[in-house]
Amino acid sequence: MPHKEIALNIEYFYNDEDLEFHISSKREMLSILQNLADMGTRVALYYGRGHNFVLTTLLGANEHGMWLDVGPFPPENKQLLLSDKITFVSSHQHVKIQFEALDIQNDLFENNEAFYLELPEFLLRLQRREFFRTSIPSSTPLKCLFPLQPANPDEPAIMKEMPIVDISGGGIGLLCEELESVFQPEKTFPGCQISIPDVGILKITIEVRNCINLDTRGKAVRQRIGCRFIGLDRQMDILLQRYIARLQSEQLARL
């Protein structure tokens, strides 16, 4: 049975939950990278906070760094070279490979123009993860409605709307524009709703797993709230998987 092609989108992790996927052995990293170069495997280099990318291939690697082919569009190459954070995404033996670099340079490889990245301290080999997060595109935002119970139990619940930044088969990441005391780890919210265009309405129970303050460079504090789904029934799971498959298909088509 042929393997399904892996979408080269960024996988997001919080609270060191990526530690189990770390490969820090220089020898093992180099073996993986050299194999990517030998196979001519596609590589996506994300920049601009992960909103843009250049699609390229790995040309070669040694114990110090690696060389990649330049992209076909000079303006995109220029923006990539000006970026202070690059996310490398590829696949090795049908498993996603990902790492971050803080610097990318122009260089030569066999007398041809190339990008150069230093060998990272570690890379992620994302083989054993049960659910992969898929980021929500800004062009088609998605929101979750939470029923919040007022202090007076006789009053009806208030529906609070929050934007979703990423989604998986197991949960969602929410973006909060201000500090929210109500969203505490292990607190559950039954009766949540996510309206997905052309798919339907997900009616789910959500449990808060973590709340992380985001670096906003001097602006108002924002939070990323990680949540998991509880007791997702078969019908809701089908709707969810249909939506995630569509997102991944659209991302793959872009690549």
C-alpha cells in the first residue's frame, strides 16, 4: 500500500511536549540530512512567523551545516535571508522532520548559489505523535464558542467566542487577547461549539490543558490556551477529520 504524502506544514508544541521527538546526536542528524540530499526530498523553509515559505531541496550536509537550493523567486529569497527565525520542514522515510534555525546565509555549493544553515542542536523526528496540529489559515478563521456560567446560577450561560489558532484530532489551541482567569488547567467546558464552513457544527466538551503567555514584544499580554476534546463521538469525529483533511490538502496544494 503506498504511503500518503506528508504535508510540509509546521507542527507546533508547547510546554516541552516535543522532547520525546528530539534527535540531538550529530551523527544521527547528519545521516538523516545526507539521506534527504541523496533522495532529492522536498524541503519547506518557513519565515515571517511561519506565514510564508520557500520550497527547495537539500543539496548536501556535513558536521557543521547544510546547503539548500535557492528558491525560484528572488524577492522571496531576499525576505528569507532577512528573517531571524527559519523553520525547516521535510520528511524522512515517511516521517516528518522539523527544526528551527536563527540564521540563514547566502553561500556557494559546487560553484552554484545556495542557502546555508548551520547544523541545529537538535531536530524533531515526528513519528510517534498520535495527533498532529494543523494551523488555521488567517484567510478562513475559525472560532470556538464557550458557555460560561455567571456567578448567579439562575442566570443563563454566556457564550464567549475565542479564535482557534491550531487544531488536531485531539484538541485545539485558542488565542486569548487578555489574561483569562476562567481558563484554568483541568477545567472542563461542556457544550462548546465550533462552526466549520461547508462541514458542520462540532458540539464538544473541552478540557483546558495549559495556558501560556505569548511573547508580544511589548504589546498587551496574550495567551495561548491548549485544550483537548473529551468524549468525542463518532459523528463529531468524522466532521473533525473531514475538516483537518481539507486543511492539510489545501496546504499540500500550496506546496
